[in-house]
Amino acid sequence: MDGIRCTSLRPGDQPEASDVRGETAPFLDVVAQAIGLKALRTVATGGDEWEAEREQWDDGSNVIALAPGIVVAYNRNVYTNTL
């Protein structure tokens, strides 16, 4: 994720205006700041290179946290779901 270039879109000074900024901070830091957190915790998905590709094909990276310790994920991504 280090190679992701971020652009922020924020309300501008005028009612119909937008403030567009090219961010220099790393992606996860920009997202954390935008939602009011000190940092984001990430979980690497996959395993070895083959598993990582397979789980990406099957949307193994599409996991959403509903609450601490409670997530929704696809049941076919066995490796990622054990993390």
C-alpha cells in the first residue's frame, strides 16, 4: 500500500466548492486521520503467493468489521478467515 497516492476531497470555503488536496502521507495514515483514528490495523490476507492470488480472485480481501472481534467475510477464503 506504500505506493498508493491519495487525494482528499473536502468541503470548500463556499457552499458549492470543494477542496481537493494531494496527500503526501501514506494511505493508511490519511484514512485514519479522515475517520478520526490514531492508526488503522490491517490484516494481511492470503498466505503464500498462490493463496494470496486465489483469495484475491475470490474476494478474500473483502472483509468488513462490524465491531471488535466481529467481521463478515466470504466462507470460501479458508486461510484469511483463520487470521
